[in-house]
Amino acid sequence: MGEQIEDLLSDLKTGPTLTFDAPVEEEDVSVKEEEKKPELEEVQLTEEEKRMVDQFAKQIQLNNSQMILQYGVGAQKKISAFSETTLNKVKTKDLGEVGDMLADLTKSLKNFGEEEEEKGFFKNLFKKPADKLEDMKIKYQSTEQNVDKVVKMLESHQVQLMKDIAVMDQLYELNKVYFKELSMYIMAGKKKLEEVHRVELPTLIDKATKSGRPEDGQEVNDLQAMCDRFEKKIHDLELTRMISLQTAPQIRMLQNNDTLMTEKIQSTIVNTIPLWKSQMVLALGVHHSAQAAKAQREVTDLTNQLLQKNAETLKMSTIATAKESERGIVDLETLKKTNESLIQTIDEVFKIQEEGRQKRKEAEKELRRMEDELKQKLLRAR
């Protein structure tokens, strides 16, 4: 395809040409880039080009069928090859791939910090801070590698797009050359038709009218038919020129799309990617700071807990010591219980002693009775 473009662009150097010959397939002419000119609307010819049109119009022979058949065919084929090349340029350009890469890149950067939140509160709750930081670093490295890969591809596409923009400028200029060339063919043909209708055809009609010969009348009909054929040929060239005229804004539209995409890629490379990387550095730094703050908070909480626990222990110990220091050797309650127990013991002893004395008295009485009874038995036995 590059060779086709070079072959087409070779016409930029030669400019518009008029010929009755069939077009040559390939010409080895170097490409010369020209400055941009206004959009194609009206054809403005130089004095040399006007003389070229006048000379070419004089060479047109309407009675030569082959000449009429080949008239402007070279320019038409150039336009056809040019349109085919432009079409192939559009077909082989995959701007959708660039758009997809930019969309994937944006999605990757956007979703980087959201995945942790989507995993759920409880999973992150029991995850150690060190593990979370390590996961973040790994994810950052993976994302950075993907981003760098996409950036290289975008840079490659950007270079190609910039080359295409330059080629589009050349194609636009080439289309202007073809447009002028077609216009010169049309102007020369119309000039010839005007001359024939103004001079040759009236002369033949006058001749046929005066002579009355059939062959003279046929000559008039033949010339009129050739004029009609040539007018149709001119009309075909005008249609081809309209295609060339429509191609100019199409080239600019395609070039504008390439320019917009190039600017988008450049903005992504020089703005979006560095901004994302700086934000990632800040995110990692904030995470480190959060970890340090959390560690400091834990130390402070532990210190406060220890101080509170020690204060509570000291309080309890002091109170216990004070209580113990205020206690006597023997508690009053203990003395009261001991005294009550002693009194009860004495009472029990007195009671037991009283019961013993009573039992001894009763035993003594019983012994006396038994003794008296025994004595009486003995006295009776005598």
C-alpha cells in the first residue's frame, strides 16, 4: 500500500497534464510535499495552464472515435486509483483498537482502588495491614506493567497516526492536482464543443443544405452524433470531478480523526499516566502513614490501659493495706464469738455439774433403799 501512495504522490511534482494516450500504470517520480492550499471550490488556472487548455482543445478530433473514447480516461483512472488507495488507507486503519486500549486503560486505572471495597467488609476486617499493603504493592506493580505495555502500543500508534496525517496532507494536495487536471479536460472539451457548434457544424449544415447530397447530410449527422458522444464524455468527467471534489473534505475528516486520536493518546501518555503514578505513590505513602498512626495508636492505647490497670491495682492494694493496718490483733467479732462460746461452755459445764449432783443424790437414795431392803431381808432370815 505504501508503494501505491508513493506512485500516486509522484503526480504532485508533475502537476496536471493533458494527453490522449492511455494512462501508464507506474511512474517512478519522487514525492514532493507542498504547502496546504484553500479547499477546492473553483479552479484557477495559471496562464501556462490556460495556454495548455487552448492548445489541447485544438488537438481534439471529434471524428476520431478512439480519441473520444480515451478522452480523460487517464485522469479518471488516476482518480479511481486514488479513491482505492484512500479506501484501503481507511480500511487498514484500526482506530477502534486504539479506542479499546484507551478504554481498557481507563477502566484498569479506575478500578484499581475499588477492588478492595468490593471484596467485603469482613474479609478486609480480619486481614493484616501488612498483607493489605503487600497486596497493594503487588497490584500496583501488575497494573504498572500493563500500563507500560499499553503506553508502548499507544506510542507506536501515535507515530503511525502522525505519519498518516502527513500522508493525508500529500493526498489532499494530490487530489487538488487531479481535480485541476479533470477541470482542464472538461474546459478543453467544452471549448472544442463550443467551437464545433459555433463554426464546424453550421458550416456543414450550410454545405449540406446547399448541395443537397446525402453524404453531406450524413456528415452533419455523424458530427452531431460525435458531439453528443463527446458531451456525454464531458458529463462523465464532470461526475468524476465531483467525486474528487467530495474526496477533499473526506480526506480532511479522516485527517481530523487521526489528529484527535493523536491528541488523545498524547494527553493519556503525558497527563493521565503520570498523574496515576503520582497518585499511586501518594496512596502507598498514605497507607504507610496510616499504618504508622495505627501502630502509634495501639502503643498509646496499651500505655493507657497499663496505667489504668496499675492505678486500679494500686488503689485496691492501698485500700487493703489500710484496712489491714486499722484491724486489731483480734477482731471484736472474734472476741464476741469467743466470749459467747466461753459463756455457753461454762453454762454447759454448770448444767452438767448440776445434772451430776442430781444423779448422785438420786443414786445415793437408791443405794440407801437397796441397803435398807437388804438389811430387812437378812433380819427376816434369822
